[in-house]
Amino acid sequence: MATASTTRPWSVSPCCALPMTVRWRCSCSMSPVAWCAAFWSSAVAVLDGTNLAGTGAMTEVISCLLASTWRGFACALTPMARVCGTARSCGYSRWPTDFCTSEEDHRLKPVKIVDLAARLKMDKATVSRALNNRPGVAPKTRDKIVRMAREMGYTPNIHGQQLRGWKSTTLALVMGANVNSFPPSFYVGPYAMEIYRAAAERGHDLLILNCQGHPERSIADALVRRGGVGCVLLGWQPDDVLESMSLSRMPCVQLDNYDERFATVDFVVSDNEQGSHEITRHLIGLGHRRLCFVGDYRPFLGDSGVTRMERLSPFSERYAGFLQALNGAGLSEVTAGAKVGETKTYVRRLLKSPNPPTAIVAATDTRAADVAEAAQEMGLEIPRDLSLTGFDDVAPTLFNGLNLTTVRIDQSVLADTAIDILLAHDPLSSGRIERRIPTQVIVRGSTGPPGTTKSGA
């Protein structure tokens, strides 16, 4: 397991308690897929504001999370405790004034060196020398100062250190507002692992933040104070976060989304339209003529009601690729729709209609899992009675034994591209960098010709 850095001993503060989502979900009946996603969301809350500084530290923590998500809730309490313990032992810290979970925490004021000096009844210069590992302080005195800094939640002013010539190697991963929604994005864990790997391979530390519930400029301001040299915005971000990052002029890359209104924010996305088009063509090639898209396909409306042309939703792009394939084959869709949380009800109604679809194109793998569960509850067999596809390729064999045909997004290439764009940022450039990463159709056992018997994969 990674060890804590000794160059910044003040960075350790008590890890936050288990989030409310964990305590609430212990009394609920949830499917394995929904629970896995919920547990990752809770883990993100624990790691919110965590400075992942040491090779292997991120791997230790997230591997623990991912390993636990395939078991029941009772088995996961121990891994969650391990995460908290690992965070403390590795020197991870939350920012008590910038990223907190209660109203009481928001009333806290930043702890300054003068506060430590007053509490310790020591000279301010002595405290400063101890916290910056400078000579002239007795070992016992230094230890006493460091202990008090930990207890009071002191964090250094890294922006001031930068002005004095200190060079930061810290990059940030800012989780989108949809990460803690229910059900949360199931691929967040692998994405975080890949972003950490890409940053570590290039000699950079990673800071994980969550944009939910924070003041408008807190993300950008906190990154400046912590010495951040660039950030990756993962998933959907509120307008105020995008605006504050754009105004800060800090190198910034949106991953898996983009917004045309903010010209200084680069973006890297999967080619969602291409992937959906190809997998729909696969179904048409098998002989399907009645196809349906399941996902919130409607044009994405942001905080100000902006249109899809201004702000991308992966679902809407995937729907566009689906329609393009149908139009190219001279077909019309059966119907489309289903918001988050409505999938099973929608699918049951759809499959009971006079002319039900013979194939369903789901916007994500988790949507596909919901479709499969609803179909199986109705006594239908996949793919004998219904062919089914997903998108993302996050866990194709774990959905009730479903061997899912899906579209694989290359998270490794996406992460590498995003980090490379950050590190190659030219402050004099006024143009936005845009990258679309190709996808790949992975054919497994959930698709077949309409009306055939199941043949496996």
C-alpha cells in the first residue's frame, strides 16, 4: 500500500464519516447493479476533496471500492471502512472549508499559521518553519506543531508557494453533478482509475473533487489555492462550474460532455453517434425491422435552457446515431424514451403493445440491465424473444448472467488524451481543442435474428 508523503505532514485530517447514501441504502431492497452504482457514488462522497498523492494510493483505494461493489451491502461495510482507513494512513485530506458535507462545516473558517501559533503559544515564524520543513526547529517542537496542524485541519496556501517559485504537479478530477444522482453513472470508477493512471504516468498527482452543492467559484478558487495546474471535468457539469473554470483560464478539459458556449474549455468525447449507428446496423443486419431506443434521448436542456447544438448529451448523440441507421435502411422507430428510473415500467408497457419491438438499443449498459430484468420478469428470453444491446461495456457479463452485446468506449485513450491536452496547454492559444475517440461494437450473446432460439455466446 502506498505510504504518505512526508513533505506535507499537515495534509492529514480525519476522513469524513460514511455518507448518508450508505446509511440510507442499508434499509432498501436494491438490485446488484443499482447497489453497485450507489456504492461507488457513496465512495466518491468519501473521497470528495481527496489529494491522491503517491503512486499506487489511488489503485489501493479504488481497487478496494470496485472489489466490494460485486458483493452485498453487509460485505461492503468492511471495504468502506478500509477506504477511510487507507485515506487516513496515506495522508489524504478533505478541505474542511471548501468541500464539506454539512451546514456546520460551511461555517468553519480557514485555519491560518497565526491561529496555530496562538493555540501553541509559539512564535509565528517557528510554526511556519516547522510546517515548511525548514531548519531551525527542534524535532519535538516540529512534531508538536504538526500534530496540532492535523487536529485543527490546517491546509497550506499553495498559491502563495507558487508565487515564491514552487512548481505544482497537481491535476484535478472534478466529478460531474450526475455522479451522485440515483442511479449514478456506473462507469465512474473505471474512468477515475484511468485518469489517475494517465496522470501518474506523466509524473502528476491527482485531486478528486465533486461539484455538487458547492458555491459557484469554489471549484476554481480551491484549485488555485491547492496549486492545481489543470483539471478534467468528468460528466455533466452545472453552468456555474463551467463558467468559473472558463474565467479562471486554468487548463480544463471536459470528458464525455461538451458545451459550445465556453470556448476556453477543451473537450474529449467518445464518438457516441458512430457507435450507436454501428450497433443499430448490426441489429438491422440480423433481420430486425422493429427497433426501439431506450434512454432519455431528448435534447439536453442546461441550466439556461440551451439546445443540444450548444451542449451535448451522450444519450442524444446515441439516439441520433440510432435514427441515422434506421433512416439509412428505410425503417421507422417503434418508439423511444424512458427517463432515469422509469426504464422497467416503460419497457413492460412497450413489450405488451400490439406490435412490440424485436430489438432494443439501450443508451447505456445499466439501461440494458433494466430492460433485461423487465423482459425476464415477463417470461421473455434474450435473444430468442428480444435482442438487446448496451453502450459503454462496463460489466457485460454481470447483469443476471446476460452476455451483453454493447459498444465499447476506450476509457484508456480518453484519459490519456485528456491529460495530454492539459499538459500541452498553450496559454496564448484562443482556440478550443476537440477530440472524438472511436468506439467499437462488441458482439456477444444478447443479439440474434428475430424469432430464433438462444444459442449462447
